[in-house]
Amino acid sequence: MEKIPNISENFADWYQFVTLKTGLADYGPVKGTMIHRPYGFALWKQVQKVLGQMIEADGVEDVYFPLFIPYSFLAAEKEHVEGFAPEVAMITEAGGEKLEEPLVIRPTSETIMYKTFPNWIQSYRDLPLKINQWCNIVRWEKRTVMYMRTSEFLWQEGHTAHATRDGAVEDVLSAATRYEKFLREYMAIPGYKGYKTTGEKFAGADFTVTIESLVKNKKALQICTSHLLGQNFAKAFGITFLDEKNESQHVWQTSWGFSTRTLGGMIGIHGDEKGLVLPPRMAPVQIVIIPIVKSEEDRIAIANYCEGIEKMLKNVGIRTKTDWGNETPGWKFNQWELKGVPLRIEIGIREVEQKQLTVATRLGNKSVIALYSEVYKELNALLDEIQALLLSQAEQLLFENTVDVASEAELVAAMESGKAMYRVFFKDDTERAKTLQEKYKITPRVIPFDTIDQKGPDFMTGEEGTPTIFAKAY
Amino acid sequence: MEKIPNISENFADWYQFVTLKTGLADYGPVKGTMIHRPYGFALWKQVQKVLGQMIEADGVEDVYFPLFIPYSFLAAEKEHVEGFAPEVAMITEAGGEKLEEPLVIRPTSETIMYKTFPNWIQSYRDLPLKINQWCNIVRWEKRTVMYMRTSEFLWQEGHTAHATRDGAVEDVLSAATRYEKFLREYMAIPGYKGYKTTGEKFAGADFTVTIESLVKNKKALQICTSHLLGQNFAKAFGITFLDEKNESQHVWQTSWGFSTRTLGGMIGIHGDEKGLVLPPRMAPVQIVIIPIVKSEEDRIAIANYCEGIEKMLKNVGIRTKTDWGNETPGWKFNQWELKGVPLRIEIGIREVEQKQLTVATRLGNKSVIALYSEVYKELNALLDEIQALLLSQAEQLLFENTVDVASEAELVAAMESGKAMYRVFFKDDTERAKTLQEKYKITPRVIPFDTIDQKGPDFMTGEEGTPTIFAKAY
């Protein structure tokens, strides 16, 4: 087996190695594109299943809108087109003919959806309208970082319309809370939840709520965003309703999205020197059984024993696989560690004779437990333990790397000390954020909700500022 | 409520009316595109769920490949590019720059997938390779017929590679059988399963297996196809493996797809003068409960009764909805009939007092049944009955419209008599098929498997021919 690059010394090579060598993904032939292979796509299917159910449970209905957007739609909302025009892919020719108006491949679906909303919304009784779609999105990229930066990516985008601003704000916050719950409970990803600064918000939004986490290469990752669109698009697309007094009003809108990018975050947050580490609730294979046959005469007994365990675990819904390959047990241990499987059960003749299981966790603990009809409960408890441990390790990474900084000099010192997230009092100012980006390559990532009421002197100007986290970002 | 067009006299208007007015779909703003609304998209979700599980159970793994295909890939297989070039959409500009090589939006994914297969397949141990993806596809269309003809449509495409031709043939047939089972058991769609003629097979395939059904407008619909690709693409893309004798061989390949087009078939096969008729196993709402409150003093009793029934039915997994809208019961009856809901339960004060349900099926039967804890079993039996009846009605439509024809004169007579599918002995001949299409607008739809061993004189030339069904097609 090829040697895995060192995660601390060379994160980029490590990241490329684990995505390619574990069967997660491949590069696509067109620059900026990627191929989701079965092992990697299973992770996205788990997102679709679990997050999909959470979204549905909140009364949001799935739809599918066209891939093609007439360029004029994109141009209808001024900020929106300025934000997206530079990165769109355009169709100019189809069915052997030049098109009269070029078509844009959706970089996000606000404009094509909202053009149709006036047909669906007439009265306050039609509100709230809550829809969602799982689809592919194109935003042109020249360099590929698997999952993190790809021209085409997969996501879900939710879109809601409300009679009041309060209704829309509530929806933005509940979308962000839903994401946070899914991230923590399934992907074991913690983050700072809060507002984006003016310069970083979605093109066309009144405000954007984000969750920002930290990857092991000390770069901040914007995981998912929820936008209050206010009445900006409603005015651009004429989306009005008659209220209870029979007066015409513009609707208030939100949109929120979660993409395959998050899988990249999960890889980069939990991975270690042995390869991928998958949170048990996400792992396509939660337990791998490795038969260890040292003498041929033991083969049948070991095989039967493994089969019985696999069957028992599958019956209680644990995603289990037995590796019957010809390779040595040692090679298999490495291989499944590289693939990030949370638990490994080793079965040799001793385990058969003693009615035991030798269990190794992906995080390095090994134990021998007795086999009995409810042993799956112990294994489930171990999986839960790993799940919890991954979250707390990721929290530690995040919190240990966050440092309060009260002046530019302290910022420089914090950067030099190797910390990654700099919490400062900042008076939101797009121009000044740009200057900081040019000077230090850092950007304002998030104004965390939980410290938003603390005010203090801006770390540069002394004006009243709000705690804001700066970091180098993906 | 607007009057529904007559299905027998004006099928096209009927079809447009029911797709638009039931909330299934809307036209997209770009010609040829459609919007899948929640009620319609729920049908596709059901396909994804059930057919997806069947595909997975056969050992096929889900993947996702890029949307963009370099034009040169498409051109690598000669027949393939000739078949698809006229209908592709091309990206010539992206990220503000002209592209060096134009990109095609996938019209199907053979070429982009198979370009990657050589990285994944080295030895016979890597075979069979069986993958599937659910995605959007673009084949340019200028006129839209909802579901039936749209520039962008949704589908699943399965792709497999095998060490032997036999292995590939077996896979093509099992894919077709899987489709047939799903079509009959869930969508209540019967069809003739068999080969496509040479002129109608997939561009680049050795042969294509199809299932052809008949819609109420007497047009044949190709429901889904499975292709033996032979070694055509393997040779074009250099997909080889070392066999057990360590000799290099080209793989044998298949591909097979099932699209949103089939939903159009389901609408057009089962619909009637009152609107949509949804097979119970597909219906997003299987039972609608209509409260009938004639006197305000009964409202609470009726509401509680309805709630109890809805809860009981949902608990046993029956997709149930109670319509609490302000409209009259009569309006609601029409509305839910238009939407094709299989069963309606009417609850007035009499039903409450007598502990009864008044049950009306979408096919016109009405009965009163006693309420008891296991009444859901009777309702499930009714749903099964409707499911079976729809299949047998569709079979009747198909078989009654199929007629044996032994000469061109008999063909003309059959067409004049209003029959839709003409079974003739035909010696496969692409040129002659074209002549028939120009003269009568009919094409060879399928060479049914179940009569393939019967040989007879070609209905025009007298040469040995095989039973082949001609019809006007979508």
C-alpha cells in the first residue's frame, strides 16, 4: 500500500490521497469536476435521507425546477447578478442552433423559482410556501479541491415565502438550527453559528446566517448558509399576495442550502494520520469484520462464526461488512482504517473457541468482549462513544484555535502563534475587511449569535464593534 | 372549477389540463422545460424509493458523474455521436471566458463514465462493475409535452461491465425484468417486452430491449430501455481487463434507463373523464377524508371522528389526508377525483353516530363499512383491488388495440378501424421502416419476446419475418 502523506505537514496531499485512495471520489475529466464513487456517494445519500427527513418534517415539500435559467432572469435582481455573473456557465447553442438568449446553468435557483411564484401565490392563504430541491449546481472553478471547490456540486436548496418579515426571519433561524442539529448529531461537526458580515452575505440577501467550522489545516469552512432575502426578489419578480385586509403586499422570502462541500469538511475535520475517520452515524460501513485464518483447518469454524455475527448486526440495522479478500489481516486493518470505518471486529480461532469478539475502534482502543445475544448493544454503545468523541475532538480543535485579539499587533502575534480563528470587536465595514484580506489573507467569517450582545471597541478603529471571527477560509 | 376537456375527444387538452390543474407540474420559462411541483414530484420520489431499492438489492451501487462531457468524448463512439449530436446543448462560455473545447450537457452518460472505467477495471476480479445514477439529462426539444417530451428530464441510468457477453446479456434481461415488475406492480402499466428493431435501437448498442405500452390517445409509449452495448464502447474507450489466463480482453457492457417520461405514461394510461387516476401504490395521497358538516353543532364530533381515522390510517402507513378547506363537499369530491386519489372517505354526522365510513373509490364504487380497529385491512384490500383493476384495464386497452395484420391492405383497414398496435411478420429493414413511417406515420415499436419464435412471411415482401408491433409513437 502506498504511504499516506502526513496530515500535519502536508494536509493538501493527505486530503487528496484519502479522497482518491479510499474510493470516495475521482477527478472528472473536465477541470473543476469530480466523480462521486459508491463509497463517497453513500455519504451524500445519508445526508439526503436524514437531512431530507428533517426538512420534510418541518412541512417543506420537495420539487424540481429546470437547470436552465434565461440570462435576463439572473439580471432581474441587481446584487444577485453582480454576485453570480462572473462564475456562470452559459449555453449559447442547442439542438444545432444558436440560441436567441443565452441560458445560464443554475448557480442557485432563486431567480427561476421566483419567476414562477406569482402563479402560485395569490392570497395570504397560499403562505407560507415552503419548497426544497436536491439538485446539481454549477459555479465555474478552475482548480478542483475534491468536495470543497468543484464547478458542479450537489446540494439541497430550500426556498420559502411568508406574509411577514417575522415569519421569514423565524424560518431562516429554524433552517440554521436544523443544519446545526444535523451537523452536530450526524457529522460530528461543531461550528460558530451567526451572521455573515455585509461583504460576505449572499448576493441579494438582507442577511445571511452561517455555521463556520475549522478544518485540520486551520482553514475556516463555511458549512451551510440560510438567507433572509427580505422583499428584494419579491419586488424584482412581482411576488405579491392579498393580505387579510385584501391589500396587496410583497412576500418576505428565505433560502437556505447545504452542499457536498460539507463532506469535504467532515473529511478534513476528523481525519488523522491513518486516513479517513467517519462518524459512525454517517459511515457506509460501521463495522468491518476481519476473519483471521492462521490454519486452514479453522477456516470453516471461523467463517460460520463471522457469518453469524454479521447477520446479527445487520438484523439490528448496523451497517456491517465482512472482508473475505485474499490479503493479509494486517493489510486489511490498514485498508479499513484508511477508509475510516469506526469499528473493526477481528475473529480468529481463539475468538471462536472462547466465544469472544476482539474489537478495535478507529480511534485506537482495543478490547475483547464476550459474544452473547445482545452484544450488539455494547457495539452500538461503542459506536455512540466514538460519535461523541469525534464531536468533542472537533470542538477542541475549534475552541483551542480561537483566540481573542484586541489590536492589530495582537492579531499578528496570534497568527504567528499558529492559532486559526481570531475573535475581535469589529464594526462591520466591507472596505476595511478587504484591506485585512489583502494584508493577512483573513476574512470576517461570522458574527457569532452567542456573543452578539457583547459590544466593545473595534480592534482597529475603537468605534463600537461586535465580536466577529476572522480566519483564513477555504 | 374549470371544465375538464373530454379525454376521448381531445386527449391533448385533457392531458395538459390534468397535469397543470392538479398541481403535478408547470411549464418552465425556457421552451421544452417543466417544473415538477410537490404533488408531481412525490410520484418521482416514489419511483426513486421503490425502483431504487430494487436496483440496490441487485448489487448495483449509486454514483454521481459530472454533468459536462467534452465534445470529443461524445465523438469517440461513431454511432453514439451520430445519434446524439443533433440534440445536445453546448456550453461554449464559462466563468467569463470562451472555452477551448465546447462542453456538452449529458444527453446520457456512457461516454463520461466509460472514459473513467479503465481506472477502475484491471482484472476479472473487478468485474462485474455495476453502477447507477439518478440525475438530470438534456436532449433538446422545441415543443413541450409535460413529462413526455422535455429538454431536461430526470432519470436513473444503470451501467454495468462484465467479463463475458453472456454476463452482459443476462444483466440486460434482468434490468428489463426489474422494470417490468416495477411497472406492473406499482404503476399498473403493462407492456410488450422485446427487442427494438435495428433502426430504433440505442445509438451505439448491439441490441436494445424495450417495454412498449399504449396510452389512451392510442399512441405507443416506449417506457424504458435496456441496452447490450457489447464491446463497442470498450473498444472506443480502451476498457480492458486481464482474464483468469492473464490475457487482455475488452469488457462487455450494458446500460439501462427509466425516466420521468414514464409518469406521463401513467397519467395517460389510467386517466379518465374526471381527471387523473393514480395507482394506489404510487399515489402521494391514497385516502382523502372529507368531513361533511351540515350543522355547526356537529362540527366537533365530526372533527374528532375524522382525526381518529386519519391517525389510525397513518399509523399503518396509509398515506392519508383530511381536507379541512372551506369549500363545499361537492367541490372537494370533484377536486380530489381530479387529483386521482384512489379512495375517499366521507364523514358526516350519520357516519359518526352509526360508527361507519362511507367510502367511494376513484373508479366509481361507493360503500358503507363499519368502523372497527382493523377496518384499515378492508381499506387496504380496497386499495389493492383498485391497483389490480387499473392493471387489468390497462391490459385490456393494450390487447384490444393490438391486431394481427397480414398485408399492407389489412394494415390500412386496421388503422381505419381505430386499432392502434399492428402486429405483422416483419423482416427487420431500416429503410422499409422509414418508408412505412413516411406513408402511415407508424414505426416498428417492438419485437415481443413472447412471440419471437413464431416466424412467418413478411407482410410486404414475403421473406421470413418475426412478429413485430408497429404503431404511432410519442
